[in-house]
Amino acid sequence: MRLITDDGAGAAEGLALDEALMARYARGQPDQPPTLRLYTYRSHCALIGRYQNLEAEVDLPACRQTGTQVSRRPTGGGAIIMGAGQLGVAFTSPAPAGQRPREIIEELAGVVAAGLALLGISAVFRGKNDLEAGGRKIAGLGLYVDPAGGMLFHASILADLDIEFMLSVLRIPAAKLADKAAAAVGDRVTTVTRETGRPHTTDEVRRAIAAGFDAASATTLEPGVPDPVECALAARLAAERYGAQSWLTERSLAADGSGSAVLKTPGGLARIYLTTHGGLVKNAIVVGDFNELPPAVVAMESALRWRRLDHRSVTEAVIRSGAGPALGITAERIAAAVLDAGRQAGERVTAAPVRSTGSCYFPESA
């Protein structure tokens, strides 16, 4: 397996090279061993998922003010901040025959988790595209299978994270409505540094992830560099696709909606916020005066993602998470609140809470 390492990539250039590396695995090309690229972006780059709406995910004026570059990945998943404290993983190979994308991404998530285990971190695959440690997200995952036969797996691993900066350039639903936005994100996101109790550089994380892939592979990792053909293709893709406004502003057909609903619990009031996409739950966050966010509530947030907004599907997700007993109310009441927030999102409710700063992207009903 060829191993490529580099640092400080620009947003367009970093993504373009990943696609250029994938191109060598098109059907009809000579057989090639897989390529693993472990790299960092310049501080900072905001990368949105393939199917996301740019304006809904990124605060463009804030990006311009902070010099944050913006581009769109070919893989799915959510918007992320990349820089010196986040390790990018790009694994390219021929697309496995007979495997569904979900199976591929789960298998490769296990390889990344094996690398993190070498740092003393126990991570598991959760939801659609998250790797979690201690119930908190430590890596985002994405997959793209090219019609030509190549495959690109993406992961972004948080060695460290400046949450305040992330909140300033990304539009994080619900978290921005909380009085303590950074704490709300910190309840759901973790880093290698946090999990191990000591600072870790991306170089240390890179070595561990490389070892994880090496152990999972029947081949040996051999350091290498992109060849001239890959470099030329990457330069063209950076200019014509990943750096082009038409690619960046490409929209999915359905706009995102947002809504919220109150949950009365024995411990006080809580509120559930939803971002929806069509008839699906895109994101769910519960906020309230918790001394400690119940793990079952975090599990429910994850279980609701990409669920259909119907009574059966929502109720099933709530029951499986165990959020009802954790909050001291019935699963039916929680499901009713979720569906109420979903109805508001469909109606484009726009009333917002009174606050001095923050984004109105995820409005709260009066």
C-alpha cells in the first residue's frame, strides 16, 4: 500500500489531490495497490459535504474575515473545520465488488478505530458516518464510489479542536442558541488530546492511523509521492472543480428546514432542535439545564439522524436510545415533541430567541 503524507494543503488543492489519487483505480487501468494519504490542511479550511447547502452550513462573511478557505468534498457527511489540529485521511482503491457503501464505510471505520486504539482510545462506529469515543464524536467519515470504478474514503480525526473558532465560521444548529455554545458542542465532540489527557500532535495521530491500516492490510505500507500524472490531474481539478464557484455553490434540491419544541421533564424544561431535509431529520440536538448530558440523550440525537419524520420511525429511535427513562418521561412524549419540531421545520418557522449574538440559522419558536 502506498503511503503519502503531506501538510498545509489548501482547501481546493487538498480535495483535488484525493480525487486524482482515486482516478488511478478506474476500470481498465493497470492493477495498482491501494493508496493511503494522511495529511493536514492549512489553518483553516471549511469543507462541506457533497450534498449540503453552502449558505446553510458555513458563515461566509466570517470565513472571509478569518481567511478560512472553503470547498466542497466529493464525499458525503457534514461540514467540518480542518487545519493543523485535524488529521485528514484519504484511502483510495478499486471499489469492492458486492459491498454496499454502508458496509465499506463501517469496515474502514474499524481500521481507523484500530489506529486510535494504539493511542489508548476505544472508538466505535455510530449512526451514519461518525466514529465515537466515550459517546462523543472523534472523527467524521465519508465515502465516494466513482462510476469509473474507483473509491475514496475520507475521515477527519480530531487531534485537537478550537471549538470557539469552529462556532465562528460554521453554522452549528442549536448549539448557537445555547447560552454556553462551546459547552454544548463539547458534550458531543471529543479529541485525541481530551481522551488521552495529554496533548497529541497530528504527527503522533498520523503514525497511529498508519499502523492501524498496516495491521489491517495484507500488504506493507510503502512511503511514496503522487506521480506526475496525478499531480497534473490534481492541478486541473483544483482549478476547474474544487476552486470553482459553480461547484462550491451547487445545491441539493431540497432546502433545509428548522424547528424546535419544549420537553417538560421532572428535572426542568429541555428543548429539542431539529434541522430537516425534506421529510428526514438531518440533525437533532437537545439542550436544557443538565448538570451532565445523559448519554441516552446523545444516543437519541444520533439515532434520529436521517430518520423519516413519521410517528413509527421517530418513536422507534427514541425507545431504542433509552432517552425516556433518562429524562424521566415517556418515549411517546419525546416522539411527539420531535414530530412537533419537524412540523415547524416544514412550515419554515422563523421566530428566533432573544440573544445578543449568534446565528439565526436554527430558529426557535416563540
